[in-house]
Amino acid sequence: MGLEAVITTFQVTLIVGPVIGFAVARRIALALQKKDLELVAHGYETGRIVRLPGGRYVELHAGLDEDERARLAHRAVRPIAPRPDEAGRLTRLDRVRGALAERFFADRVEVPEPAAEAVGAVAGAPHDDAEPAERRPLSRVDGAA
């Protein structure tokens, strides 16, 4: 490989590398936020599959404790809305900051505050879209209490 090709490769990597790194890191962060939302909504997977009287199979999930749920549901950083100056105008810098904040926080996965306490509060609830009548507590399944 020639010296010019190596230099050109490094130049392109210097410009394109951070953009690709940012895109990959952003996708990873969003996937982790979705995983946290799933944990808050349904709890941890127990690996226990139960057959309901109607013949359906559901997987039971273990609920989170209050500290873990609060830690996963809490998001401290919020985008700051631009504020006009004394004359009632937004400067160009404020508009750019507002547009960047809106862009960076647009895909963010948020847990609604009321749902953070109500969702996933019942430990052992089946993880499916069953009717409430099918979600009654199971008494004994395969010798388990």
C-alpha cells in the first residue's frame, strides 16, 4: 500500500470516524433506555413459563423493588428551552442551542411519572396482553406455591 493511500485513508477516517462513532453510541444509548423502560414496565424475566387454564402459556416476571424502579424511571437531564432576551428576541446562538437540544432529545425514551409507580408493581404478573380476568393470581403450578 502506498504512502498516499495510507494518508488519504487516515484523512477520511479522521472526518468520518467521529460521525460513525456518534451514530453507534446514540443507537446503543437508545437501546439501553428502551431496555430500562421494559424493566420498569414488566420486571425481570424469571424463566418460568406457566400454562393458564385456557391453554395459553405466559412467562412470569419478577417485579422491581422501589429503589430500582425509581432509579430506572428517573431522568434528571431535560432539554432547556431558549428564552428571549430583554427585547423579546432570540439570538441566533439561542436558536441553534434550542434546535440542537431538540434534535438530541427527540428520540429519548421517557417513562411517564404516574406509570413509573403503577406499572410493574405486581410481582409475578404474566408478560402478555391478556385480559384482566386471565391475570388473576395462580395458586399452584407444577408443585410450586
